[in-house]
Amino acid sequence: MPDRLDLLFSRLREAPADRPLDQLEPTVWSRIDAARRDAPRDAVWGWRAALAAMMLTTGAFAGGVAAAQSEENSPFAIHAALAPSTLLESGR
């Protein structure tokens, strides 16, 4: 099997290239630039604006929910049931 692979690789090395590879990178970059020019910019900004609006709405909703919770859930509240001082005092 390795002898067969060596034979195939030697044939591939001796075969001429079917297309020039020295202009491959400029060709790829020209296709990328053409795709960028053809892309509608308004549609991209529309999606970005919709995403920003959704994120702001989610943030406002989450902030409202957090503000509506009672202070009992805060670890720094005076009457927190799980405060270390409350737990230590009940052991007396």
C-alpha cells in the first residue's frame, strides 16, 4: 500500500497544474469585495436596529422584574432570614 501511495504522489507531482495558482488570492479577494458591494446595507442596519430594540426591551423588562422583588431576597437587608447575624442569634 505505501508503494502505491508513493507512485500516486509521484504522478501527481509530475503532472502539470490545471490552473495557475499564483493569482488565486487576488481572485478570492475580488470575489469577496464584489459580494460586499452587492449586499444591501439597509437590510443589515434594519436587523441591527431590530436586535438593539429587542435587547433594550429585554433589559428594561428584566430591570423592572428585579425592582419589583422584595428586599427580603437581598443579602444586605436588615431582616434577611439567612443573614449570618440572624443565624448566629438563633443559636443562643
